[in-house]
Amino acid sequence: MASRAWWVGVAVLAAACRQDQRAPVQMPAADSATVQVARAVADSLGEELMGLLAPAIERGGPALAIQVCADSAQVRTLRHWKNGIYIRRVSNRVRNVDDTPDALERRWLEQLAEAHQAGTLPEEFVEVIRAPDGTYELQYLRPILVDRRCLACHGDPATFIPEVRAVLAQRYPEDRATGYAVGDLRGAVSVRVPLPPRP
């Protein structure tokens, strides 16, 4: 993974944006303080979800962790939506449909996937986006990589214990978030922070 230095996207969408889309614009250095806010929110959510799942794994293994995640992860995530800040985990291969990326998140995930394949994956990706109403937001993405602990429910389904297969079939019948190996790009934490009006 590349150094802590963040990427700034400067490409502008060639096609006109639909009303539910946002367009990227160049980010001035003055917005670096907002990056710190986005980092802190991403850190906080990550710590909270790990604090939720680790005890569940200890008590009941990966099957219980899946159920706890299904019941609580989205609720815990929404608690971080404060002061106009948006945060969620997104992936192009979702388990929970609520984690489906929007058009720009999908494009950024594709860019991260290309960087990962090239061995140049950054620790974070940052871009300022302009909404259809003329307001600005800072978009921050932090890649999520698969580690060994993830394989119990995100690896090869043929290796899953029966309890995991059963709970996935019950809670996520259209699950696409399997077949990963250690080090694969699973998705990203996506954060949007509102920015002050610009002249």
C-alpha cells in the first residue's frame, strides 16, 4: 500500500450529471483540515464495528458475528451521520444491499481496484465533489482489505462451516461478498463531509 499521502482526484465527469449524482472538482489545500475530520469518523466507525464483532466471534464464532453484523452494523453506522456527515461501507460485491455504492462511489472503487492490481493502492482517496444544488462536499474513501479473519465468511464458500452457510442463506440469500483471498480489495469506507460555500 502506498504512503499515507492521500490522492486528490481532479477529473471531471464528461457527461452531464443526473440530479442524484455529484461531480468532482479540484480540491484546494485549505480543505486538508476536513480530511482530518473524515479520517476521524472512519476511525471511529471501524473501532466501533470491531468492538461489536470481536466479542461475537469469541462467543459464537463467525456465524454469530454474521447475525450480530446483520442486526446492528447498519444501525451503528447511522449513528455517525451527524452534522451533515455521511459514512458507510461500500463494495461492488455486496452482502447487504444497503452497502451498494452510488455512481461516483462505484467509479472510485473501480479506480481503487485498478491501483490495487498495479500495486499502488493508497491508504485513502480524497476528492471534492459539487452537488447539483451547488454545495460542496469532501469525499473520502479508505480501502478495506481482506485479512485471514475475514475468510471464515468472505472466503471460498466451500470452506465455510455449516453454521455460516446456513446463516448466510437465511440473512443474505443474494450474497455476493464471498470468494475473496487474503489481501483482496473488499470495498471501502466512504465518508462525505460538507464544506463551506465557495465564492
